[in-house]
Amino acid sequence: MTTIAAPHRTAVPSSARQSFPNLLHAEWIGFRSLRGNTVSLLVGAVLAVAMSVGFAAIWGASATTPESGLPADAAPPLISLALNGLVILQAVAVLLGVAAFAKEHATGSLRTQLAAAPNRIGMVGAKAVVGGAVAFAWTVAVVLVCAAGVAVMYGIFDLPFSIDAPLTELVLPILGAAVLVALSGVLGLAVAALLRSETWAVTLVLLFLFLLPTVLLSLPFDWAPPIGELLMGDTGQTLVTVHETFEPEILKDIALTVAWPAASLIAAMGVVQRRDA
């Protein structure tokens, strides 16, 4: 009787499965395989473009209406209207960042990931890199479309939108917006890893980014505005503002904007490393 030998299979070393490039590849496959992520990005892009182009159309209609008394040269700079939907882009990035950890924890798929590659710090880092990179590229593309739409509207209504310094008036604000959106998504991921609750993570991050700075800056107390100026919701505006001159305060705001999600991510890695999935 002839015995058929089973084909020899080479086992993949555990260290190879846990290498950071492999973790990045796995997270990228997981991200693009979820239809909800694609839908969220498409809906966010449509809303941001509609808001930018819509406000440009409103400005154009108002400037061309004689009884409005609004001069054509009073229209905002092109980049200001192109970034009109930045809040929407940040909110979508936060939702995706939170879902990248909290939803996987809720469904139990996180345990499967850790069983295959139990490098918890690497797993959180890979989620942050993939989510941040997607948010960055997506924001650049969306804002470019918004800028093109606003330019078309300005052209239709004969509104001036000359750009004297393309680097400082267009390129840097667009890249700054992309960095801000990416950092917002990383912050959402980190808070979700800390709380393991999608609802609480989304609520707290959105309040921290959009509401808390405004409240603190408007309170009639001497201690409130200085604290509000240190929060990411306020310092992040430096990334999307056109600066005619360089000042040391700009570096301070950029450092604080990066520090909030970075500190949160480090804390999340430490907590995830110590507790059960």
C-alpha cells in the first residue's frame, strides 16, 4: 500500500507575524474591508464639499445683489471657504479612530487579532499609523476638491480669489488641515483604547475638540482663557491659519497640537499592554 506524504509546510515564526510591517498590512486590510469606513469617508467628503461650495455660492449671490450692499472684495479668501467643512472632516476621523478599537473590542474581533499577533503596543501603533495616514490623504483630496469648487463659484460670480503666495496661502493650510484631521483620528483611537466604549469615547473627544475650548475662552474667569488656549481645539487652528510672518508662538501651538494625541496614544498603549482584551 502506497502512503502519500502530506506536503511539508513551513511554519511562520511568531516574531515575523508580530513585525510592525505585518501589523500595518493587517490593519490596512481590515480598514479597507469594512464597508462602513468607505461610506463614512464618502459621506464626510460630500458634506464638506457641499458646505464649502454652498457658502461660496451664498457669498457670490450676496455680492451680486445690489440691495445687499456687500462689496465683491469682501469675500473671504479661497482657502477659508475651502476649509469651511474642516469640522466635518475632523468628526469623521474621530468616529473612524474610535471605531478602530472600540468596535473591535465590542465584537470580540480584537481577541482574535491578539491571538494571532499578541504584540499589543504594535497593534495600537499600527492602527494609529493606518488611520492617520488614511485621514491625511483623504483630507488633502477633499480639501483640494473644495478649493476647486470654491474657485469655480468665485469665477461664476466674478469674485476675486487671487493667491499671491501659493505656499503660505494654499499649500501649507491644506497640509495643516490634513495633519489636524489625522491627529484628531489618532486622539479618538487613543481615547477608545483607554475607555473601551465607543459612545463615551466619541462624546468626550468631540466635546474636547469643539466645545470645551469655546466654553473656557468665554468664561469670565482669569484662569479659564489660558487653559482654553492650551487645548487642541484652539491650538490646532494654527495649522490651518495663513501666517504672513513666523512667530515662536506658532511652534508652541503646533507642539501642543501634536502632544495631546501623542500623550493619549502612549497612555493607551500602556493600558492596553496591562489589561485583558
